[in-house]
Amino acid sequence: MNLWKIAWRSIQHRAVSSALTAFSMALGVALVVAVLVIYQILDHSFKRSSQGYDLIVGPARGGSLELVLSTVYYLQSPRGTIPYEVYEDLHSGRFASEVEAAIPVGMGGFYAGFPVVGTVPEMFETFRYFGDRPYEFESGANFAADQPWQAVIGATVARRTGLGVGDKFKIAHTTSGQGTHEHAEEYEIMGVLKPTGTPVDRVLFINIRGFWEQHHQDRMAEAETLPPAGDPDAHAGHDDAHADAEAEAQEPPADDDRQALTAVLVKRDWTNSARAMELPRLITRESPSLQAVVPSEEVAKLFEGLLGNIQTVLLIFAVMIVVTAGIGLMVSIYNSMAERQLEIAVMRALGAKRSTVMLVVLLESILLSLGGGAFGVILGHGLIGAFSGTIFEQTGIRINALSAQPIELVLIPGLIALASIVGYMPALIAYRTDVAKALARGG
């Protein structure tokens, strides 16, 4: 006698109620799978997004997390600037022996809602994303160091805006009055990066010389709009502001390379690990106006502090759904026991032991749980795949529907244990069935 086949036929006999019970189990399992997979992928993507450089040097104004969010993920505007000399110290000055690569960045503009970042072409030649992957171009090539009005754009920017190699764009920035000002200068796109699955996909990168020149021209325009220094009708303090703006406007433009930066991205030289570890402390000790942040540490704090709590809440909610489905399974089988008294009595009359009858009911519970669980796993990954395009479009994070997590293997023994627990009471009723009474009632 094949007990699995008997249990399966019993499920088929109650097809509608069995299907609904298994589906409720599938919904809970699908939510568990979706939460686990998305959390692990986000964790992986967030932490790997900061690879390629292991230190960010920026202004002490604002917190370390703000610096990471603005320079790694481009999620908010930077606060404050640092002098160009900081980059020189890291690139070829007093800290050069501890630095393998240093890349300056300047931020403060946007185009079509995407951030614009000023940098140098070495950023795409020196750094690697996801540990060891070099930046590659879908079309075109990198911008030239001596061409201030050239740019490179990320894959998402190209797809969403329709921009391509040879196209030109103007950047804008938010004014103090919360309005926007569009610059007259146009940047020509020299290359479009291949998709990376990192925040880089959502950024327009311009030559930092053009970034500086543009801000220099802004200062000149500001000086021209201020009232004359000797105007008696000007507001108090405008004389000084006018003088300061005129003085700044007379400063050498970007060719002097003495311009402000948002931050410097640093890849430390780990040949001398002790010196490399000491570098952040050395920088902040000698320049209190600076902060040196290890992005991976800040990302870990952010992820565990914010998303970790969200994952816990969602998992508790998902487990509650699974447990509720398990209780529904128990009720479904329990309610069917009154109809199955004759069936159980016939099995006993044909020689089945009490334990055998009890085992059949438990196997039925396990089959429903495993069937619902298997469908739930497929449904969970299917939902991830269905929304992966939208998630990538909005965040730049790639999510693979087939990305299974090792912890999903715990679902199998977990469902078997749950099915055994909820199936025990109906199985006990089957075990205690009075054969004579059931046959007499059936006759």
C-alpha cells in the first residue's frame, strides 16, 4: 500500500478546498522568499557600490553618512567644499605614499532630475566596480582631460533621456530662492557607459575643469547683478558683498586648478597596511576641517540600522501569514474528518493499522504544505522578476529573479515541521476512529 498515493488521492477528492489551502500557504512563502532575496541583493548591491575606493575625504561640515550618500549614491546635495590642495596632498603630496589612487569630484547640478558630477577621466580608468569589473563604454569613449565641455553619461540616464554620443546638454542647479537656474554652457557627450547595476548608471559625469569654469562664471554673473559698491540705496552690507564677488570673479579660472571640490575618492595603498589604516586619522588630525570616511563602514551602519529593521518586520509579517495558512490547513483537514469516517473505517477493515491511518493524514498535510511552499517559491521569484525592471529603472540596482538565497533551504524542513504540527490533531482523530460505528453509520 503506497501511503503517499493514498494521501494524494485524498487531496484530489477535495480539490477545491485543498487548492485554496495550498494557495494561502503559497502567498506566505512567496512573501518570505521575496523579502529574503531582495534584502540580500540590496545588501550586496549597497555594500559593493562603494568598492573601487575605500576612503572618502570631504568637509567636516555635515555627518559622515551625508558624505557617503552624496558621493557614493548621489542621493542628496553635498554640504560644503574642500580646497583643491587636499587632492594634491593625496595625489602627489604628503599622503601620496599611502594612496594608490585619488580622484577629485565636484557636485551641485542636475539634468532632467539626474545628478551631474564633475570629475577626471581617470575615474573610469582606475576604479573598478563590484570589486574587479572595469568600466566599459556601450558607445563612444571617455572624455578628454583637456576638454572642459565634454561628458560621459550612465546607462540609465541614456535610456531615460534619450541622450547619446554627440548630443549636448545644459545643467541646472537650485538657487537660494529654491528656484532653478540653467547654465548657458553646453556639454557634449563623448561616451555612454555600459550598465553597471550601481548608482553610476544614474549620473552624468562632466570634466571637472568645465565644472570649475562654470562656477567661476556664476561668480562673475553674481558680481554683475549686485548693486554698485557706492550706491547709497543699496542694502547694508552690499558694498562688501559686491567687493567680494568682484574679487572672486577676478580669480583665475579652471586652468589654475585651484578650485573647490566636494570630495576626494581615495583608494589606499595596502602595501604598507599599517600606514593605510592610519591614513584617515592622519588626515583629520592635520586638518580638523576635513573628515575621512570609510564608505563600507557607513553603508553597513545604514543598512543594518534602517533596512535591517524593515526586514525583521516584513519577515515577522510573512511568518505570521505562513502560520495562519498552517492553521487554515489544520481546520480544512479537521473539517473533512467527519466526511472521511467511512473511508478511514474501510482502510482499517482492510487491515490498515491505526498508526498507518494517522500517517496518511499527516502525509496529506505535508503534501499540501510542500505543494503550497513550492508554488510560493516560484511565485516569490516570479514577482521579483516581474518588478526587477522597475526597481532597476528607479534605483539602478539589478535584481535577478533566479537569485536564490541559501536560507531558502530552511523553508523545506520548516514547512514539514509546520505541516506535522497542524496535521497532528486531525491525524489523532483518524487514529481514534471507531471502525464499527463508522461502518454501521455508513451502511
